[in-house]
Amino acid sequence: MNKRNLMKMSILMFLSAVPTQIGYTVDKAVPSWAYESVQELANDGIVTLPTGVDDAERAKFTRRDMALLVAKAMHNINDKGVASNSYELVGDSSVVTTKAKVLSDAVYELGKVSGRYEALNVEYAACEEKYNRYLLEMERKAKAISNISAAKQPKLEQGYKVTAEEFQTVARRMAEINSLRQSYQGSMAQLQAKKAAAEKDLQSIIQTQQPTEVATKNSMNTGSYDNDVVKLDALKVEFDKELRDLGMGASYVANSYKTSTEADADKLAEDAKYSLSGEARFSYSDNSGSAIDGYRQSRLRVRLYGTARINDDWSLRGMLEADKYFLNNNHGNTDWFNFDRYYLHGLTGATTLDIGRFGYNIAEGNIYDTSFKGISASVGNPIKYTFVAGQTDGNAETYGATARYKSYDYDMEAGVHQFGDDKWNSASRTIAHASANYYFDNFRLGAIYLHSNLADTDGNKDGYVGTFAYGKLKTWEKGTYEFQAKYYRQPMGTYVTHTMNGLAGRLDGFKGFGLFFYYTLNPNVVAGLEYYRLRNLLSDETGSTLWGQVSYYF
């Protein structure tokens, strides 16, 4: 058998090893239930439908038209709906809340799995293109080998070997993708069944439930909000591809606060009112180790958050905070309500602005996590760009920029911030960071890299934080929990005001680990426990912290 026939046989063997592609089509029609759901959201004041358009014309809306309306509803339901941690249902209405959340979670999980499945289809198509290209190249090289002298064949055979290896790699990946797609198809079928059962269960309860006479108007509005959340989650899954394809074109619509002109009088009047929420937290910490003089501290903190709407696109927001300290040196100290945050939040064009004194977080709080005075501008989708300028809580002149991308099962962020000298005599520094998180099932893996131009006395400039997390805490759902384990290595130049409740602020850079566990005792009541074991990077002295808290959200 000559070499050409051998090459053809090897190609046929590769072909037989690759399963055929699973068909995948997308129905471009807008389902009737989607029109009905959007109309109901408009009736509840969540989204604005075009005025002067009758039902027949609305039935002609394209999937992109519907996605634009869903994008706006996604923002409005979070910005002005009843907060998810503020349920005030009466009697059996809490059952509706629980069932609505079960359905919402099923829809969310279905969306994640569907997104992964679609991503696999995209990857398969790319692999298929390479597969066909390598196949043709192998045939061409096999033909060339059979037509040249024996002396020149070794060089061409080496090139054929390289292409064959690449071909095998692509073929194996295609087989892996098919296996994964089959697994995701099974998962999607299970989640579809779970979603259908949850919808049936919820609808049955809603139809049979009789609200008690003492149910307040606010309670009934909250139930309506739950139904709106369920409808919107289903719409987000249905129009997921269109929402992601909209990009910058949908930014204005998605961020607009404007209420539907079809909302009832009570809903329209509600927009002119102020909103108020809050948190009361009691915490206790025990600190020990060679790096510090051991001390204990407890604290009662109350925060009140308020929003006052100015017009369709702007609102005034603020936070009052009061603290009462117990134990050790702070015993008996009281800080009455301080106006810690006050800022304008609004939209101009496609850019969201915060102007004033607002909360700001950098690199998941591992660089900075407290109040910031200045201006923040965010724009872009699916990559969100944020630019800030102003002063830190320590009066350091600060400028920075970040870029963030979030998908179903992963997110990525990169940024750089310049911090000037502050009132605590901390030296100026520039800190850059890059981070990524990967989500699968009930797990999360995360990593952050940090670099500073300010070195410590040992020359350390680079740091990192690794995270492993399991569970998903939901403040409104009793029995939910989240566990996290973190490992830190951060020279002093890589952070300004660290988010941790450990001893980062008392050490000259640190390395070590932190363990965290949070549990929802009752709706809106959360208990947490954190433990840190850190070592000073420059002196090797150690410090340990045990910190616990109970929070009530209202």
C-alpha cells in the first residue's frame, strides 16, 4: 500500500472518531406569553411601552424591540421596585414569596446552562472550521509527498505530522464538546421540568390564596413585585442572546428610570415618593498575636439608606450611619448619625454618573472599600468601563479606571488607580490589578493579581488573592449559606483601605488566610463568622482575628 493510501486511511480513521454534530436552532419568533408578560410589567409601572400603539402593532414587535423593553425593565425593577430584602407579606403571602423565589432560581439556572450550551455551539463551529481546514491541508500534503522524490519526503512528512497532531487535537476537542453538550441538554431538560413544576406550583397557590383582612396595601404591592420578578426572569432567558447583542445601543434604555405611562395612578404617584431602607448590625471581634497588643471590640452599627427622585433620570441618594462601641478603649463611645454618603445618581446619554460622596470598591475591596468623594462615570456593555476622580476617605487625590466583563459563568476585570499622599501620611502610589472569577454549579474560584509602584523595604511590589467559595447566600431565604476561603499575599503598597475585618491595616503588608461563613437565620436576618490568620511581611509577626456578626435588614 503506497503512502497516499495510508494517508487517506488515517484521515478516515480520524473522521470516524468524531461524533456527528448535534443540531441546534434558535426560534426567532416572539412567543405570545412574552407580549403578555411585557404588557403586565407595563401595567405595574416597570417598563414604558410606546404610546399610541395598539395591540395589533405591538404583536409585530421584533425580538430586538422586546429585548430593549426587557433591558429597561431589568434596571427599573432593581432601582425602584420593592427591595428583595424588604418583604412585609402578611399571613400566607410568605408562601407566595418562597415559591416565586424557587421559580426565579430555576429560571436563572436555566439561563446559565443555556448560555454555556450556546457558547459550546460557537466553539464547536470554530473547531469545525479548523477541522475541515486541517483535513484539506493533510490531503494536500499527502498528495505532495507521493509526488516527490524520496530524498525530499522527510521534510514534508514532518509538516504532515504537525498538521495531523493539530487535527487530532481539534478532533478530540470536538468529541469533548459533544459530550458536554449532551450533558447540558440533559441538565436543560431537568431545569425545564423544574421550571414548569415551579410555575404550576406558584400559579396554584396564587389562585387559591385568600389574603387576610389585615394585609396592607404595601404587602399586596410586594406580592405584585414578586410576580414581576418571575415574569422578568423568564423574559431575560427568552431574549438572552438579543440582550447581549444590543451592546451600547441599549445603554440608555436599560438605565432609564422613566415609568410606564400605562401605570395606574397609585404607581405613578409612588415614583414621587422617597424610599428608605436600612441595616442594623451587631459585631464582636477578638484580636491576638505577636503583631499587636491583644484586644476585643464590639460594635452596634445602624445604617439608613434613602433615595429621593428628582426626575426620570436623576435621583439624590444618601446614607446615615450611627455607631455604638463596647469593650476595651472604645467602650461607651458613640457616633450619632453621620451623613456619611450623599450623592447624585443619574444618566446622561449612555453614561451613568455618581457625583458627591459615595461608596467605592476596588478589586473586590482588596485595594479600597469605603466612601469616596468625587465623580464616577460608567459606560459600556458588555464591557463596562468606569472612571473615577476625587478623594479617598483619607483625602488622597485619586484617579482611576477599570474595565469589567461579566458572562454567565465567569467575570474578568482590570484597572489602575493613582493615589496621592493622604492625611495619615501614607505615601502616594499607583496600583494596577487584574481579576477573574469562574462560577460552576454552587462553587466559585477567583484570583486577583495586584502590582504597585511603591515597594516595601524588602522590595515587594506584587501581591495576589485567591478565593474558593461554596454556596449562595440569599438574605431573603431562610437556610441559605455561603462559605469562602481566601489566601492573601499583599505588600503594603498594594492596598489603601482593605475590606477585611482582620488586621490588614495594622501590618506592614501581610500574608495568610481568611475563612468566612454566612447563614440566613430568618428572612432578612443573617449571621456571619470570619477568622483571619495573618503574618507581617516584613517582621514575620503574626496576628489572628475572630469576628462575628448578626445583621437585620429592613
